[in-house]
Amino acid sequence: RRASSGNRSRECRLRMLLLRVKDLGLGYDSEEMVLFKYCSGSCPTARTNHDLTLSVLLQRSEIPVLAEEKIFSDPCCRPTQYEDVAFLDDSHRWHKVEKLSAAACSCV
């Protein structure tokens, strides 16, 4: 049972942090606290035939890759849905930041 619960904590899932708006790095002056949700965790290394083929082709250097380009053959834990967040700034004005927080996560 311990092994399965340990693996579960590393699965791709939604996590939460309570942060001050000014600590989000978006340039807002506000001491208000918001719940920031994000995705974290691991995903299966090769999930589809596409992932398997892409991995082989990358290993064989059959796909030309530019220096600034990144190609991933393994799925990543990413948001699949987002939520908007509204808050008051220090001047008592409302702001709404679209798609700030993750609402759902998946291996994509």
C-alpha cells in the first residue's frame, strides 16, 4: 500500500498555493491573497504510438531540429482547462486576469 500511495503523490494532478497577487509576477500592486492552481507530477513515458515513433526518430536524428526548437516525445503534465482570477489592487480597483489558474490537468 505504501508504494501505491507514494506513486499517487507523483502523478500528474492539480496542486494549489495561496499567494499574494503582487508575488505572481504580473506587475499588480496588491496584498490580496489568491489561490493559484498549477499542474505538477509525472506522466507515463511513452503513451501513444505517435510518442513511441517520435522518440525513435529523434534518437536516430531523422527529424531536423533547430537549436531554438524543442520537440518532446514524452507527455507532459499540463493544464487542460483554466480559471480566471479577480482581485482588488491596493488602489481598490478590480482586476480580472484571464486563464491565470489551472482548473484541470492531464498528460498531454
